[in-house]
Amino acid sequence: PPLLAGLFAYRLCAAFLPEKPKRRWKMLLCLTFGCSISMIIWVGDNNLLFTMLPFYTIVFLCTQGNRVGRLTVCTIFFCIVMSVSALLDTYVWPIFVAQGLFQSDLQNTPARLLRLLFWGVLWLLLRRRLPQEPPKLTPRLWHMSALLAAMPLSAVAAVVVLTRQKYDSWLLHSVTMNLGLAVLPFVLMTSLALLFLLKTLDDAQRLEQEQHLASLRERYYQALRREQNQLRALRHDLRNHFTAIQGLLERGDCQRAAEYVQKMAGSPALDSGLRL
């Protein structure tokens, strides 16, 4: 189940991050998602910090492209993975235990199945809405997206890591659990919304580029039409000039014909041109 859940997460991430071409990097990235998803995350535990550094390091190692963009997407998926794991391990799993559906000492396998269910459903829901290729935003948009992605990361880190004192008293434990129940779903929804924001920004930027290229093509086409009209007029004038020269030569007036040719050679119309 962890590898299969990691595969679903990897397929989602690959739509937003340009991977390195060799297969070993793809396999390493998929394995990293599987290991990160299988990590048990409790509210008030340090496992999030132990997972964060390897996750960021390997994702950066297996991908390429804009560094800020990779940092942004990596942060978004890390928030999704950690918030889902914290919700399942801290809140959903105890419900199953309380109902007698599973024994508390069997947490690993059923909890991983719940993770697999979440990532599988998420992949089925989003697969038709994913971008065809990773977003290519401007540096300014990537920096703005990185700042937005820092908010759910700060929230999930504060709820999971900075609540280690929850076992000191029942009141503190209750406040911490309520805080996590309020913040973690917000982190999950915010992270998913950021993914759609990246896709929307990329679509808008591509549309703007297409409109700009269409404008350039129209200007180029109009310039070609003007050039064609000028060439048509030039051919018409040349026929008239050749007729006049032929008439002078037929009358034996070679001097005037030579002067006429010299005058034509010095015409500004033969030197003008259109820069395309």
C-alpha cells in the first residue's frame, strides 16, 4: 500500500514538476513519496521534521527547472502528505479503534490502507483536471506562489511540531486536539487550492502568450500584404518604363534611353525596403 499510494502521489506531482529524464530519478521520487506517506504523523510529534529534510532533498534531486517553482510545488505536496497523515493517525484511526473495528496494535497496516484510499480517490478526481505539462510561470508568479505555499507549511508545522506539551495536562491536550482538527483540514484544502491556482496561472499565462503571438502574426501578415502591393505597383511601373525605353530605342534615340535608364537606377523607390 505505501508504494501504491506513493505512485498516485507521484503521478499527481509529475504533472506540476518537470522530472529528470532517466528512469532511476522517477523511481526514486516515487519511492520517496511512498516512504513519506507511510510515516506515522501525530499531533505533537517530531516525525514531520524528520521527514521534511529528506523529502525536500530528494524531490530537488529528482526534478529540474525553476528552483523557486520546484520549492513551491514541493512545499504544497509536503503539506498535503503531512496534513492527511496527521488527520488519519491522530483523529480517524482512534475512531476505528474506539468502534472496535481494529486493534490499536495493528495501526500500521489499516492506516496505510486509509492513506492508499485517500491518494487513490484524489488521483481519480484530479487526473482529468491536471495540466498537460508542468506549469512554466514567470519568476514573479513563482515567488508569489512560494509565499502563499509558506502559509499552510507554517500552519501544519505549528500544529504538529509545536504542540509537544499537550500531554502535560488534560486541558492542554484538549485544546491541542481541537486546534489540530480545525487547522489540518484547512491546510489540506489550502494546498489543493494552491495546485489549482498554479494551473490557473499557467493557463492564463499561456493564453496571454498565444494572444501576443496571434497579434504578431497579424502584424506580420499585414506587412506582407503591404509588401505585395508595393511589388505589384513596382512591376506595373517597370512595364511602363520598359515600354518607354523600347520606344526610345526604336526611334534610335539612344542618348535619351541611356539617360532614362540612369534616372531609373537612381530612383529612391529601388532602394526602399520593408524590415520584417
